[in-house]
Amino acid sequence: MTTMQQFYLDRAQEAGLLANAAPLANVREPHRVAETTWTDLAARAGRVGTMQVARAAGAAGRRPPRPPPPEPR
């Protein structure tokens, strides 16, 4: 789990707690929307983290390109 993913999940949990504590529907609804948004961002951050790990593993298996030969004088 990436740092950003954990941050987003923490914000989603906070928004859910605020929604549960809100006595009025017009106060509760924005917190529910925020909870859903933070959860979606956490999922996206997880996918990005997975792609970055895969890309790094692929790059580690490849050799860097050879430098061009020196030009003749």
C-alpha cells in the first residue's frame, strides 16, 4: 500500500465518521460524497502504485542502452 493510498483511506474513514455523526441529511450527504470520492482516489493510487512496481521490475531486467561508439578523428 502506498503512502498516498493510506492517506486517502484515512480521509475516507474520517468522512464516514462525520457522516454518521451528522444529524441532518443535508449535512450528512456531502460527507458521504466525500467518503466515496476518497475511496475512489485510494483505489486509483493503489493501481498507480502497482503499475510503478511493475515498471520498475521490468526496467531492472533490462540493460541500459550502450553508448554510441566514439567518432573517428
